[in-house]
Amino acid sequence: MQYNNTISYIIKYFFVLNPSNWYSNFKPNCLSIVRATGVALVGGGTWPRPGEISLSHRGVLFLDEFGEFSRSVLENLRQPLEDGVINISRAAGSLSFPAKFVLVAAMNPCPCGFLSDQQRPCVCSPSQIINYRKKISGPIIDRIDMHIEVPRINFEKLSAKQSGETSKSIKKRVQRAREIQRKRFKEESILTNSEMISEAVKKYCYLNDSSQKILKTAVEQMHLSARSYFRILKLSRTIADLDEADKIDDIHLAEALQYRPKEN
């Protein structure tokens, strides 16, 4: 497929410029990064070369300790998260690298990590918490579709024999959902719901009257941006695909809405 060729070109270009980093069977599956520079993350150098976001093209990029990255580094993610491409201009030339990746980021609620913890008190001052969170700008937050708070897990749950859905089962559901999207977009130049532009969203993300009212209320009460509006619809469509549902139902939209960031 065309996107496989694109990945091959990125890898070949990167390792021609960095022969010491060559290793076989490279796949853009999951790259985990902690505290990278702007050039390392998005690309650059005297002669522009791809960064981690391009090496993660059609894969997963995991940024741990998201709040420890400098604001200037994180701001570089705006364009690729929106357009799936990064443009780099240098004196030696200008290049555009593809960067359609799934961003997964993890961060503490505050510098000490215990804000809202039920067992240990937070020792951070209000100004420390504000400065820590200010590193993640509103536009970056707006481009992240799912915000999930993970509380402390108590001993009973950790030691419980009962387990939830297995990874194998989840993988099968994801594969079925991807196959649904492949068939949906077989006449389009895209592969997944996240790549839909506004016209495609209106075509494939139809809402019934009940869902329209729910979304209208959410937009007004949560003060959602136009970007958030379309991202919620695309996420709702994906949740419906995981349920193998032909249409977006109220429950799919409600789940997508609950993943929006909560106001502090």
C-alpha cells in the first residue's frame, strides 16, 4: 500500500543521514520518548532530517512525563497533530515530512504527583501547579481527543483474580473497526476516521435528533471550539465502529464527550 511505501522512504532517508543508527526490521510501531529536544522530536538540523514524529508515521508515539517537556518543544506538535505533516525550513533547504501518528502522552497532575490523591497530600504550591500545567497550551490540549485521569489503584484491585477484557480480545475489536473504516474509505484518499476533513465528517458522522441535542448542549456548556466539535464527531464514529454499529448513537456520543478535558 502507498502508506507502507511512505514509511519505507522515511526510514531510508533517516538512516542514510544516520548510518550509525541503522538496525534491521525497523517498524513505526511505538516510540517512547522522555524529554526530547525540538529537533529530535519534530526534525531539523543543518540539513533537515525527520524527527521522532515522522519515524512514528502510521504508528504510536508515546511521550512520557509530558509536563516536563518545554512549552516551546510541545508547541512544535501543533501542525503535525492537525495536518499529519511537518514542514521544516533551513538555510540548506525546506522539506516536508509525513507525521500521521497516534500521540499517547502521560503526565502527573502536578510536580509532586499527588494532587487529588486520596492517601497522600500534595506538597506543591498553587503557583507551582499553575506553571507546571501552563507548559501544555490550550491548542495542544484541544488537539488531544481523549483525556483520562488514572487514580491510584488500591491493593484489592491489584490482587483481585478477576480480570477485565484481554488484550487479545481488544485487538480483535480494533482490527474489525479498522476493517470497517477501510471499507468506508475505499473510494477516499484516507485510511481512518481521524483523517476525515469537515466534508467527510458531515457525510459519515450523521447524528439523529437526540444526539444533535446532546452535542448542542455540550458545545454550549463546555464552550467547545470548532476543532473540538469535529474531533468529538470523529471519535464518536470510531466508538461506534468498535461497537460495529452502522450509525452513531447517543451512547457513542456521550462516551466521546466524557473524554474531553475537565475544567479545573
